[in-house]
Amino acid sequence: MPYAHLAVVMPAYNEAEGIAGFIDEIRRAVAPLAERVTFVVVDDRSADRTAAVLAGVDDVQVDSRPVNRGHGPTALVAYRRGLALHPDVLVHVDGDGQFLGSDLAAAVRALGRTGASVVHGVRRHRTEAWHRRVLTLCVRLLIASWVGRGIPDVNTPLRAYRPDAAQLLVDLVPSDALVPHVHFSLAEARAGLDVRYLPVQSIPRRGSEATGTMWGRAARPSLPPKRLLLFARDALRETWAWSLRPGAPLRTVAPAPTRAVGPAEAEPTADEDAPPS
């Protein structure tokens, strides 16, 4: 039985070239899974026509922000806008289109079959520059050393949530968080939420600029842009202060109540929902 309402929320910045096609692809993939699908795009004060290309699309709500605040705060606004619609399932994905619509649908199906609180899309064959992948690995190792277990792709932006779980996490994390998904992943583990990991394909950013615009352009593309290095420094400080250090506010998350699996939610297949090796 399909869900009554599925909300897909996206932070976006300068994605005019690819975002409409990405939404079309997602719509086709998830249409059989819900009676109604709503897209919420939060435009982080783009310098291009990101908001304009989506104007007038019936199932797309565009929230154009008055100032540019960066990915983390914009993603949190997107979560809040989606939760305000009271959907049965909420899916977050970045507006740069680095995933396949079919993988979003797979995450929604996995959520229904397992009765989980959240399904993370774990990126395989990532196409970003080497320094982005190294940064992700370093964060994963740091998290594992403090939490006691590894969390695959701790900062993945592709996540399917049950609304109660998403609301718990959004209420915990400050609205100006740089890396809310890192905090989400840690809080999910500490609250004992049922998290499933689904391998998904990572593809280049849609549009003519495959490297995106968030981190600017380095004089030597083989080296990390200065803006990325500064962001990494600030993100690590934030993660330590809010989620890792003894006495950090997000270390005191109370365990979530066990959620009963409904009769329509069968066990997952062995392959699709297994954590990647």
C-alpha cells in the first residue's frame, strides 16, 4: 500500500541547470510509492535562476532565503519546512543531483519494509575530488573512535526518515549547525534509533560544472580549496563542542522508544538493506 504523503526536501544553491531534471527523475521514481508527493526546495540565496526554473511547478514549494547561510542551516530549514507538511515519510537529498531517483525510491521502500526510523544512502564510487573523500574518511575514523563503532558515510545527504525520528533530531540540533547530518548520525546511534544503510550510486553534479560551486575554485584543482579547509576546521570544532566532548549537549540524547513494526512492513531482503562492507 502506498504512503498517503511523501515529502522530498532539498537545500539548493546555484542549481538552475540541473535541479528541474533531478526533481522530474525523482518524481517518476517515487510516484508509485505515495498518493501525493511534495518537493520542498530551500534556495540559499542563489546567484542564478534556481528559484525561477521551479516557479509554477504544482508539486514544488520554493522557499527563497533572504541571505546565504550555507548548506547546514539551509538543510535544517528544509527539514522544518517538510515536517510542517505532516508527511508520512520525509526524504532529504541535496539539490545538486548527485544521486539517482531510483535510489531515493529504494530508500523509501527499505524504510517501509524494515520499520526502521531512518535509512541512510551510503555513497559508492564517489566522484568528488580526492580531498573531499579523504575528509569524509577522517571524519568517519574520528566518529568511530568516540562512539565506539563505525557509521558508514556519516555525513550522507540522502536520508529517508519517519517524521517522528526527523523531528527528534531537528529539535536537538542548533539552527546554525554547519554539519547537521554528522550530529544526526551521532544522535541516532545514541538514541538507539533503528538505522539501516543502503548502498547507493554517487554520480557527478548535474549541470555543466561537475565540481559544483560551494567550495569555490582552487588555482590548482589537485589541492583542497582554502574555503574547504577552513570549513573542515570549523566543522570539526563544532562536532567536538556539540556532539563529542564530555558534557557536550548532544551526548545526552535519551534512547528513543521502540517502534512497533506494522503488519505491512515485512523484513528486508538480505542484499539491499545490508550495511556495505
